[in-house]
Amino acid sequence: MEPTVATVAATTDLTMLKAIGAGIAAVGMLGSGIGLGMMIGKFFEAVGRQPSVEERLSSYFYIGAGLIEAIALFAFAIAALVLFVL
């Protein structure tokens, strides 16, 4: 049985909508990249101003960086699910 024009058009529309949805879900990765860059810059700025606080700030820095990276991984997982599974 050959596909009709309507089924081909519906499949193409669904594929296009999946790509758009995955792109929207991937915006979280962009935001976390910007946030991580700002956090790293501010960390180095603070350590440059007061080198004595590096030991106290580094633990907060690693925890914050891990949480930001977790947001990026969640966004990637959702984008991959939308694109390949749904």
C-alpha cells in the first residue's frame, strides 16, 4: 500500500513540529551556558579582588556549577526525548 499525499504531509508536519519542540527544549542549554560563563567570570573576579576567600568560595562554586550543568543535562534529555522518542 503506497502512502497518500495526506499521510506524507502529516508525517512531514509531525517531523517539523518535533524539531521545533526539540529546539525550544534546547534553549535551556543555552541559558545554562550563559549562566555558567557568568558564574565563572564572577568567581575569578572575586578571587582576583580577595585571594584569601578562594577556599570558601570554591566549594560554593563547584556546587553551583554542578547544579547549572544538571539543568543543561535535563534540557538535553528533554530535547532528545522530544526529537527521537515522541
